[in-house]
Amino acid sequence: MMDTLFADRIHDVPRSFIREILKVAPDPSVISFAGGLPNRDFFPVRELREATEKVFATRGTGIFQYSNSEGLTELREYISKRYTTKFNLDVPAERILITSGSQQGLDLLGKTILNRGDRLVIEEPGYLGAIQAFSIYRPAFLPVPVSDNGMDLSRLREAVISGNPKLMYTVPNFQNPSGISYPGQNRKKIADILDGTKTLLIEDDPYGDLRFSGSPEPSFYNLLPDQTILLGSFSKVVVPGFRLGWIVAPQKAMEKLVIAKQATDLHTSHFTQWILYQYLIDHDIDDHIRAIVQAYGSQCRAMQESIKRYLPEEVSCTTPKGGMFLWARLPGNMSSLRLFEIASREKVIFVPGDPFYINRKDMNTLRLNFSCVDETTIDIGIQRLGAAIGELL
């Protein structure tokens, strides 16, 4: 009887596999490569405390009041200026909508654009948070494989021609879960395929600042400006607990997104926006990011060395140039879900590949996060993982 109480749209939406895994992570004996979490050692606690005190002292009681739905004007102008100076992108402040994390951005886009059955191109493997957010609106997913070479262009072309998708979702920089980045030439060809179609491309870029090798590639916003929607976030470079992200969208889409935002939560926390803005204008965010990048680069290299040392040669891994993740492929038809059961007994956990795919089970892939674990613990954890793979073999 209770089943009839709930809306149809919620029945097929999967629980977040990572949220379920993180329930076992508090056990101090478990080494976790599962979370997509930034390293808490780099949270600017002292600086944020000072910013909070300054906001209390100088901004008055208005910081506690309702505010406009678009977000704090000063913060949007800061983001706009950073796009210009850091990424050479012309993004007017009025085309920026502050959201409660980029995850809300995904929800608002689904809410304003997708009807049931509308087609949506998604990476394979793809970000499970996006799969979950869009699943609420019951689209028809069109998975297109990604690899070190970027997106499979022939499969994309086929999906666009035969499927006429409304949306295409990408994480082109240090992709979650694989860690790969689309090469520049691949991006240009993707833009050529989409140019002139009715498909909007969502470029989700939470990791773009976290580059520890190589050179940046062009944004789709430069290559396909009239069809690209940008998602950004402060979660990976400041703190995730503030839940502050943003959407950059064409004006017509922005008008609808603001209405959806108003219907959802009126506006993102005015108070935390002021604290974050005060922190940003009082400090050089790029100095802070450089410290994070140096650490993540060392941790990534440590994980790669440990993989060479402890895992069988048949296990292949991606080689990220930034971000927070490695993607591993087990030999043959070995199930990463089965490996997870064995590895958890060995006191090491990761995310099996299954939730990153649409309607595919018992995959031989897995995601390893290196950002939250020091190099010594990485070595111990990969050694435990190697032992679990040995037992499975």
C-alpha cells in the first residue's frame, strides 16, 4: 500500500553507492579509497574563522536576511572576473546563478529541461551523482564511452543523429570516475558534432583547478559558446560543507533556472556566501590551490607506484594529470563488486565500477580516490588491495 504513496519518478532512482560505502568508513582500521572527498588538512579553517568575524563586524544584520535568488552580486562578480583572468572566458556576472553545490545545479537543469523520455548523452563511465540527479526526471540515457583519447566520437555522432538528445553531460577535466581529461582535438571534434544541433552541453568542472601536470585544454564554453552550460564549485578548492557552487547558462535558460531555484529553496545561504566572498577577497585563492595541487600530485604518484608494486600486471590504470581519482580495470570478467567484498575484509574499500554505468552489472572496473589518504597509508591500502585481488584470482 505504501508503494502507491510515492511518485513514479522516485522508484527507479538508485541510492548513492558512495554514501552507502561511507557508512563503514568511520572504522579507523579501514583504509578508504572510496570517497570523492577533498583533503580536510587543506581546509582554510583559521582564514574562514577570520572572514566570519569580519563579516559579523562589518556587514550588519543584512547577512541574516532573505536575499535574491541569483546569489550574492559581489560573489558572482568575483567568479566572472576569475573566469576572465584565469581561464580567458567571457562570463558576465548576470549569467551566473549561485547554487547549493554543483549537485543542485544538476537538479535544476534536469528540472527545467528534461521531460520523461527525453534523451541525454552521458559519459560511460559517468559521474554517479549526475546519473542519480538526472534519473529523477526519467530521461533516456545515451551512454557514450570515454577513454584516455576522450569521448568516442563515432558513438557520440550516432547518439546525436539517431537520438536527438536535449542534453549532453561531461566532466572533461580529470573526469569522475576515470581521472582522464579530453584532449584538445577531441574537444574540438565534439563541438563540431554538436554545433547547430539543439543539444545543450553541460560542462561540469569541479576539478579543473586541481591540475598537477600537463597544460589546460580549451573549455567547451570557448568552442561552443551558444550551447554550453558551465557548472562550477568551491567544494574542492575551499570547503565542501558550505555547499556553494554555480551555473553559467545562456540568458533564456537562466531565466527558467532562476524560477526553478526560487521554487526549490528561494536562494542559497546568504550568510555563507558572504563568508566565502570575504575569504576570497582577503586571500589569494591560487596560493591555496597550489598547496592542494602539490599534495594531490604527490599522493597520486604514490598510489601509482604502489599499484606497480602490489597489483598484478594484468590490472590497468589511468594516468591522471590532476583531480582526485584513478580508474582501474581488473583482468577478464573479474567482478569489482566481488572484489569489494573481499577487500572490505582486508580493511580497504573503494568504489566498484557498476554505479558509474547505465544498466550494466558486474563490471571489472573500480575507482580509487587518492586525495584523502597520506602516502604511507596509500602504500598499506594498495598492498591490502593486492592481497584481495590475489585471493579473488
